[in-house]
Amino acid sequence: MKKYKVGFTTGVFDLFHVGHLNLLERCKAQCDYLIVAVCGDDYVTQIKHKQPVYPEADRIRIIGALKCVDEVSTITIEEVDDKMKALERFHFDVLFSGDDWKGSERYNRTEEQFAKYGVSIEYLPYTQGISTTDIKERMKYA
Ligand code: CTP
């Protein structure tokens, strides 16, 4: 029996790589049903000030095809910023997030808000040595 029923995580997942796979497999190892919300192209351009290489429709298809993912969805910029809004829509028991967010003011606040509803946050290790940004850099010299 797994620790949680419904797990939730979110991200851009552009140029899908093994760091993304590690994260999603670690999420699924802790929950029966994993929902992954893929950030839209508007989030990437407006918040990250980058252009996605793969458009959101393609990123959603790739994530949805993984056996460790039970449900894939889009997510609004407001829901990314305010995880209570994401909780209202997706009704998860646990939010999985990268451990680089642990102890931040934003996540400490979210932990307090979630605790009232019995919802947890689990921080998962970031896979060192690979990222979408890193792949783009490497491609320049390939
Ligand atoms: N992630 C991870 N290990 C990596 C890269 C990403 O665990 N090496 C996780 C992030 O913590 C996040 C999810 O994968 O929970 C989606 O991350 P995303 O920002 O889409 O991927 P990056 O490769 O980090 O993209 P970028 O370089 O544009 O920030």
C-alpha cells in the first residue's frame, strides 16, 4: 500500500529528459494515482521569459503517455502561483515538489494552508547534471 492516494505535481517538462522521468517515477512510487499538470506556453513566456521548444500540446501528449502518470492536465498561471487554487481543482492528498523549494517562504505558507485540509507536501531530490536549460546550451555546441 502506498503512502498517498492522489498525488499531484506540476512543471513545464520541455525537452523531456531523465531528470523529469526520475521525478515522475519518484512521485508515482508514493501515490496510487498521479496527476501531472503541465504549465502552458503562456506560463513559459510570461513567467520564465523563455520560448518553449515543444508546444504545450506536445508536452501534454508526452507526459500523458508515461506509465507512471495516471492523468495529465493543463494548469493556469494563477494555479501555479497559488497552490490552494490547484488544490481546489485537483483534490490531491500530496503535492510533490523539487527540494530546492523546501524552506522557502512561499512553500512554508503553502504547507500551513494545506495542513488545514490534511494535505502534505513531499520534497523530492532534483537530478543533478541535467535540465532543459542545460540541454539547450549543449545543443548550441553539438
Ligand atoms: N526536475 C528534476 N530534476 C531535473 C530537472 C527537473 O527533478 N534535473 C523536476 C523539477 O524539480 C520539476 C519538474 O522536474 O519538479 C519539471 O521541471 P522543469 O522546470 O520543467 O525542468 P527543467 O529541466 O529544470 O527546466 P529548466 O531548465 O527550463 O528550468
